[in-house]
Amino acid sequence: MSKPSSATRIIAVTSGKGGVGKTFVTANLAAALARTGARVLVMDADLGLANLDIVLNLTPKVTLHEVLTGEDRLENVILQAPGGFSVLPAGSGMAEYARLSSEVRERLRLVLQELGVRYDFLLIDTGAGVADLVLYVASLADEILVVTNPEPTSLADAYATIKLLSMQQHRNTIDLVINQVRNPGEGRTLATQLQQVIDRFLRPPASRPVSLRYLGEIPDDAAVVQAVRKRVLLLEANPESEAARALGKIAVALGQFPKRSAA
């Protein structure tokens, strides 16, 4: 299986479990990258429980589902988000994507291939967990960004996700963002601890060590809750908040690295 080949950095943003703020991080990170002048698109790849359009207060008439079924063209589905980036929304409650057919796999690959000539960054907001759809979409990306929070269950699920990506897709570098951090520096400490667990217990194929690339932490900020409830981007509603500034730093950290391809 080959991934789309392009100059676009295709980054799958994923998490071991729901509730860690993955979609919030993806949307606001896209806005932060767009502020640097980059052409950015966010693709909602959670075909079962899509909610990116809700977070951005968008009302799509057609979605990725219509593209995958051949009912509409890609250019008719892409929307412009308030943060200066583009969005490819997905439909919700699509039970047929619980198990991916070979036809759907190929159509997804072709969609990414087509998008790869239009943007500098393509952020894929995957579903949570390790379902077939999540893993397949991740396999099409050049890079993986795992979002977690300090809760022990979230960290355990993040480790399980990293382990699976390493064993099945031979990923040896994973980006990491710690969300909802209550104490400054806690994210760095947790990233170090997670790396220690990986070094001790994870034995990937060909003895290639797995390295976490820690991009930063996002504080537990009341401004985030307010923005989510209002269905607006934090970087638009409260750009001077601590969480918004943290997201800006993460975008800088992400942008300074060249495109990296999976093994």
C-alpha cells in the first residue's frame, strides 16, 4: 500500500480515547498554522462520529461521504473555516464505515492524493481509538500527532495507540501534545515518563526505537470551555488566552520541522 506522494505535510491527529480535546486541538492548530501564511486544510476523518463542523459552527450540505460514494466532487465539499483554513467535513452515523471495503480505502487514498497538490498542511482529524478506519487513515499520513491529557487512562490509551502504530506501521517517531495541563511543566514531565515506558516495554520490529517528539502542552484554561460552548475557535475568540498562546507555540514547533515520511 502506498501513501499519496506530495509536498504537503499530511499529519494524522489522533488519540487513544475520546474526551481529550483532539478535535479542538486540530482546529485551533490549523488556525495557528494558517496565521503563519501556510495553506491548511483539516479533513474530518471520523466518519462515524464526525463533529469538526460542530466545533467550527459550520453547516455543510454535502460531506466526505458524498465524495467517497461518487455523488459529488471534492471542490464542492470543501468549506472555508473562520480561522483562515479549509475544511473537508464528514457525515455522522455512517455505519457502513465500521468495516472498510477495499473500494473505500482506495477512494480515501485518492482524496488525499488530490488534496496533496493544494495545501502546505493537511491535518486529518481521526476518530479516537484504534478502529480499522482510524488505523487506515493514519497509514496514509506522513506523520502522526497523538493528543492526550494527564489522566492515567488517557496516557495508557495513548501508549497503546503508539504501540500499535509502531508494530503495525513501523512508526518510529510520534509527535505528542499534552492537553488540559493544570501545572506548568507537567506536560514535559508526562512526555518524559511516557518515553521511559516506551523505551522499557516497546520492542518494535527490527529493533528500531520509538521516539516521541514533544511539541508542547496546553493548559487547562476556562477560555477553552467558553470557546467550545460558543462553537468558535479559541484563537479567534480569545487569542491572548494562555491556551491560545500555547497552541501558537505548538504550531511553531510543528512548522519548524521538515516533512517526514513513515517507514
